[in-house]
Amino acid sequence: MDEFVARSLDEIRFWSRIMKEHSFFLGLGFRAEDTQLKNEANQFYAIFEEIERRSYEFQIGVDPHTIQAFNTEVRIAATNIWAFKRKVLGLILQCKLPGQTNFPLLVDHVSREANYFRNRLEELNSGRLEPLPDAIIDENVFFLKIMADHAKFIGHLLDPSERKLVDQAREFSNDFDKLLFQAMDLSHMRPQSQTPPLLSQFVDENRVSVKSLRDFKKTARDLIDECRIKSIIHPLLADHVFREAERFLFILDMFDQSLSGVKVNKREILH
């Protein structure tokens, strides 16, 4: 049961911070008159900040039933922020918030992450985690889309005069769109496509591209921190997308170890 506790706490520690930051980013994009939406975003920020704080109070040896209850509580919060994000998306697509600055794709993007988070907590509590071959494909389909979105956001939030960086972001967007389609093709060919050689090649190819994008995000983050490039990217957003690329790389490394027969020590995810 230590594995259940470790995995649950790792997911909550990572994703509760992400949800907290989503609340902050959405709030930045609302108009001055959108006081109700701003208040809701601030409430979610406080909720997930508290969840994140509490998650670090638990140790590996804690009673699994305690973590199961915590997972249920956090899943409700994740479901609520998912519903809030979908509401905001609806308002934007119906042109009811003219002048707000959150891209519809960004709002959809953050809602997909909330949905991923709540589903993972449900899987952990029910003990129904996907078999490795399915997890490899589904995690890649999810994260490749996330990475493709990030490249598009970066390209649109850089100042247009940063021509070389904008071009680089566009190239990453195209690369990850192709990788996503390849992943979807592999998914559609299931279960026949789930051979160890195909899955291993799939993980290796994606990891090369994710490392390149991670490095690009790190450079962009550092340049933004040092005020060396022109953009409207908040420094926290630059760090946020970098951390998500790091997360994807960590998952790919775990898949690679599993495919190569190396026993993955799940406790490592807490360090």
C-alpha cells in the first residue's frame, strides 16, 4: 500500500500546484468588471494552495485509508475547478466576455488537465490503473497534446518582433502535432500495435522531442526572468510550462525503464 500512498501524494503535490496556478492565470485574463469570475478564481487558488500545503504533511507510512479520503476530497475540488473552466470556456466562445485575454484553447487546455487529475485520483482509489501498454499510449496522447498547445501559446504570447523565437515555437507546434497524430494512429491500432518494439520506439522518439521542447522552455523562462526578450508571458507561466515538460519526461523515463525490464521504485517520485 506504500505504492498507493506514494503515487497519490505525488499526483496531488504536482497537480494541486498546477491547478492553483491555473486559477491565477485565468484571473489575470478576466476584465476589471468580471468580479464574480475573479472571485471564483481566487477561491480556487486558495482551495488548491491549502490542498498542496496539506499534501506535504503526509508521510509514506500514513494509513492508506487516510489518503483514500484525501484523494476523494481533492477529486471533488478538481471536478469543481473543471466545471468552472468549462463555464468560462462557454462564456468566451459565446462572446460574452469581449476583451478578456484568455485564449479559448488555453481554457480548454487547463480544463483537460483538471479532468486528467480527477480521473487519476479516481483510478488510484478504485485500484484500476491502466495496464502498462495502454498507459503508455494514453499518457502520450494526453501529454503530446499538452506540449503542442504550449508551443502554440508561447508563439502567440511572444512579441511578434521576436521573429526567431516565434518561428522556433511554431516549429515545435508542428513537430508535436505530428507526434500527436502518430500517437493517435498507434492508439487506433490497439491492441495489435502494443508490441514491446513499437512501444519502445514510440517512447524513445517522443522523449527526444520532449527534451528539446523542455530545453527551449527553460531558455525562454530564463530569458523572461532576466527581461532579455519581449513578450507578454508571465514569468510564472514560463516556469509552469517548463515543469509540465519535466513531468512528461519523468513519465517517459518510467515507461522506458518498465519496457526495458528495470524495476521502477515508485518511492523515487517523492524525492
